[in-house]
Amino acid sequence: MDKAFDRSIGLLKENFNIIQEKIICIFGLGGVGGTAIEALVRTGFSKVILVDFDNVDISNLNRQILFTRNDIGKSKVERAKERLLSINPDLDVSINKIKAQDFDFNQKIDFVIDAIDDVNGKVFIAKNCIEKSIPFLISLGMANRFDPSKVKISKLNKTFNDPLAKKIRYIFKENMISLNAINVIWSEEASVPFEGKLNSIMTVPSAAGLNIAYYVINYFIKENKDNE
């Protein structure tokens, strides 16, 4: 085993071998998703599927950990793949430069991370994960906030101070998706009033990404313990 993961093995012990075999599919490689997938790869996850239709914009650089000025104008999934392979050259990584609604769920996936901001895409992801019994976690609004300590994980029906959550709750109800069955990561901090566009710095999106990584790691540790 590559010595790069000695510290992970020391902490995770037998669980390290388990996470190495799990396939993580992440939708969205921005401030939340980028930190989440980099944290998972650095921990030792070795099979990932990246989904993002966008290119890197200069406005991304103040908060999106995967990218630098050298990446501006280039495909997010391609540049993310290159960065993640520079961390673990043995990483099994597939890329999909598509929108969520065009993704084919008819493949082996052990966990889905939804880090996109498109509501219709979120509905598509949730429906497919529920239909195929794939565990998943949805990221809600992290923009226009400062405090990383306010980020938390709960069921969708427990959220507040989040306009995106309100919109998703309404649409999920219309689509007969049970709100108390949906795990989400969100911020209980009230968003700063804004006009015209969403603003953000790295603190809150990256806090969400790290919390997602912890949630995924702990999910498989708990699953392993339950199966013993």
C-alpha cells in the first residue's frame, strides 16, 4: 500500500480496505463538491465518478479548491480528474461532462453526493437514488454565508433559513418524495441579503464539503460494523 495513506490506515484500520472498494459518485465540483471529493480521495477512496457539465471560470477561484488560474476555461471534470490523479495515481476515476439529468444510473454506485444547485437535477438524482436504493446526501444553499460552524446535517424537513431548501421541499412533495427520508447538509445561518447574484467565500462551502466527506466515511464504517 502506498505510504501516502499510512495515516489514514492508522486511523481507519480495517475500514480502510472497505472504503477502497466503494464507488463514490459526485454531482457538482464547485466549492462544496470539490472539497468533498478531494477529502475523500486523500483519505483513501479509490473509485470515483465525477459529474459536472461546466468549465472553470475565474470567479470560481476564491472558493473552489480543485482549480487554479491554469484551469480557467477548461472542463471541470477533466481538470478535477488530473488533480485527483496527482494525489493518487492509482485512482479509478471516470468523468461525465453532462448535466445531472443526462447521467446513467444503471451502473454500480455505493454512494451519491449531490453538490449541484439545479433543483430539477436534484429531483432527478433523489428519485434515482431512492428507486435504486443508493445512499445519498444533498447539499443545500451555502452562498451568502460566513460561519462554517453553522453547517449541519439533518433530514430535509428539519431545515430552516434556506430558500433553496424551501423550494426543494415544495418540489419534492409534488413528486411524492418523503422529506423525512432525505438527508441534507445545510447552514442554519441566515443568508446575507443580496441583489442580482449569489456571493460566497471558501469558509462555508468547504466546511460543507468536509462534513460530507466525514458523513460518507462514517456511513461505511457504520455499515461495516452493522454487518459484523
